[in-house]
Amino acid sequence: MTEATEAWGHPRTVLVVEDDPGVRSTLEHLLRFEGYRVLTAPDGLRGLSLIEEEDPDLAVVDVVMPGLDGLALCRTLRRRGAALPVLVLTARDQVGDRVAGLDAGADDYLAKPFATEELLARIRALLRRAAPADDTPGTLTVGDLTLNPATRAAHRGALPLDLTKTEFDVLELLLRNPGVVLTRAQIYERIWGYDFDTASRSLDVYIGYLRRKTERDGAPRLIHTVRNVGFTVRTA
């Protein structure tokens, strides 16, 4: 069984949304060679249609496209409640650009030009995170913060938390290790599934999102920063 079928039992489908014909063709051939079933779209509108028609397992989306661009596509998916993993490709690699992509609902961000090995690693990581679970874990609790991995539901007291897939995954990892300080490298490896550039601020962005959502109405902080090490979840 290959990486493209592991845990699913059939080739996983990757949708490539890219307006540049050369890049689109290159990505299509690369992914087919790796064993994926590949769909392609030249713009965001066609990409949305294929998502509705074909239900792919992952989308690789360029940011700059005519009509509906990559970020607008991500926002549309998240407004519709779609949990489809999205890897955004862009020619820009500034912190503000990465934050914009994450804010739009992307699960990961890769700047052009990129190494094909890194692209494939990130795709594998996102697909592993989306793979069917082998068991049904119980509810995780720290203080009045509860999270149910089976139903993907989270609450702070009686308040339900509206979490994106990546936010949920980060919070689940922390709650599975209460009181343990997880380093940035450990979190990147467990959540993103590869040796992420630890100078990236992506993790800080998600921690910020989680704090805002879990500390509403003056609730005390549960997600703590351990300076120069990483993060932990604890009641004090």
C-alpha cells in the first residue's frame, strides 16, 4: 500500500487549482507519479465546482488567480463549513502574507519556488491529519476546557468553541499532554508532520487564535508560553 492510499484503502484525490498551465501540468504529473488521483482547475470558481462534484481529499491552491482567487476560495469553503485540507501556494513569503492565508482558512502555506520534496511532504502531512481515526478517544479536559476528538467539539465551560481544523488539532495535542511543555519543534512535527522552519510564526498565529477563543468573557488563561521552549496547557 502506497502513501497515497494508506489508511484510506484507495488513491487519495488531490485537486490542483492553478491558473498557470505550465505549473498546473507539472503538479498534475508529479502527483500522478506519486500515486494520487489528480483533478485540476484553472481558477477558483471551477475549483469550487470540482470540490462540490468530486469531494477531493485535499486541495492545492494558488493565491493569485483571475476571478475568485485562492484566499477567496478558502474563505468560501470555511463559510460553508467544509473541512477540506487546503495547501496554499504563493509567490510571496512575508509574514503578513502567511497570516492572511491562515486567516482565510488555509491549513498550510508554501512559497514559490519550492522543492518538490517539501510540497509532497506537506501534502502527506495534511492527508495524515485528515485520515480516518483508528479509535474513538474519550473527552479531554483541563480545568473547564473540554474537547471531544470523536465529535470534534470543544467547550470552555458551557461556551462552545468554533475551531478550525488546525486550531482543533493544536489544542488536542496540548490537551493530550496536560502540564507537559511541548517544544515548537515537537508541535510542528506532530501537527504539520515535517521539519517545519521553527523561525516561522505560524504556530504563534494559531496559539493567538486559540487564546482569543478560550479566554472570552475574562476566562483565565490555560494555554501558557514557556519562554524559549514552547507551550503547555495547565490551570495555573
